[in-house]
Amino acid sequence: MKLCRFNNNRLGAVLGDTIADVSEALRILPHYTYPLPCFDPLIANLDAVLAQVSLLLPQAQRIPLASVRLLSPVGSPGKIIAAPINYTRHLEEVLADKGINNGVESFTQHIRKSGLFLKANSSLVGAGEGVSLIHLDRRNDHEIELAIIIGREARNVPLGKALDYIAGYSIGIDMTIRGPEERSFRKSPDSYTILGPWMVTRDEIADPGKLEMTLRVNGQVRQAANTSDLILGVRELVEFASRFYTLYPGDVIISGTPEGVGPVVPGDVMSAEISGIGSMEIRARAGGC
Ligand code: MN
């Protein structure tokens, strides 16, 4: 199932080039009171929601996919976890940028040493919302990444069971202002995390380690890679993250970007595609400062 959020917080099931409006399924969600839980209510109740969606589908109103504004498929994640350099060829490219030769060998364990980092939840948008670029005197780069959406509370997950804790997958774009500040600061402005176009439930992706990904800017291919080249794969990322903090339903892990990162400027249109998930277009405009 491909589940999306669209327009005014509607819930949709994506069927080819149409969306079935199944927003009524959200009625089964429990009402939470203050303090709010640190998980996403939709993902925490996903099985019950999907059962409702199946019941609603035959009578659901169909809307052309092209006519809606897509929001982030996860509305209220507890945290957005991001992997730093997690593809060898992107590591080579970063080292070359810094004038470092032959550093790859010593950096191969880099991600194990440096760990993961967090992006602000307030940076999260969907494809239809676009990205508002700030600090236009500096490079704002695109990073396409496979996004993992956690489905169950997870702590110290064994590698062999890691996939059982995943609800589904999306495409993630980790927008990044280049510069000297801490990663999470440069990657957390409003709209700098794009998730979409929808969530594909785990059952539809037989092997998350064999997905083709492509990112184009104005039609030109910038990044093209396969998740088989991840240094820490999907299972390893879930295992690694869950050894440091509890993962909750709706937590998002963006798995790192391959080589080919490059600048995005206002007016550019990014198109991102991952096999088995789909594709999305994101428009870049000038933001506030
Ligand atoms: Mn990244």
C-alpha cells in the first residue's frame, strides 16, 4: 500500500495516477492528551488504519494525483535521524572537496565512529510544499536518501530482526547549507527535510538493499546510485540507532546520500525517484533570509 497525506491533512491511498481519499480511516486513531506521546499516532496505529483503508477503498472518492498538494507522509515524527556519509563514493567526493587524498581507507569506519545525527522535526515538509532556500550567498545542496519509517518501538534491535521494526519507506531529501556550523544546524531550516511522495509499506519492498535512486535538477541527472552501495545498510542503521535511543513508530531514518551532491538555487525543480517507491518533484524558491 502507498499511503499519502495531501491537501488539508487528508489521508490517501495511491492507486496508479489517482488517490483514493480514505481520510475517514483516521477516525479510529485514539485521542491523546497532554503531554503528547513521542511517536506518530498514524504510524503507531498503522495496522488498524490499513484495515479501515481496505474497507473504505471500494467507495472512496478518486482524485487525480497530479491535482493534489502532497504533504509529508509522516505528520508528527518523534525524531528525524540522519546518517552522515554512508556511501564510499560520496566520501571520496567530500574528501576531494577538502583537498584530502587517500583518506577513504581511514574513513571507512567513519560512520561507526561519528554516529548518527538529528534534524529538527520543524524542517519536515512534503513534496508539494517545496523548499524555501535561505542564506543564498552560500551553497544549498540536494541529498537524495532512502528514508526508513520505523513502525514499532525498538531498543537494542538485533540485526536479523531489524526489518521487522520498519513500517515502510519513502524518498528523503536532506537539504544542506554548506559551511562550518554543526551539521544539524545547517540541515534543519524550515523545509530542509522533504519526505515523500508517500510511504510505501514494508511488504512492497522485498529488499531495501537493492533500490535504484536518481535525483535530477531541471531534468539533468545529478545523483544516480543503488542502496546496495550503502556502507551501513538499512538493517545496520536500525540496529545502530536503537543501541543509542529508543526508536518510536514514525521515527524517520534518512540513510545518507550517494555521490553527486550539488547546488540548488531558487527556481530549480528537483525530481527524485527511488525504485519501488515512486518519484516526486520539488520546487525551490527563495526563503526568508
Ligand atoms: Mn544527508
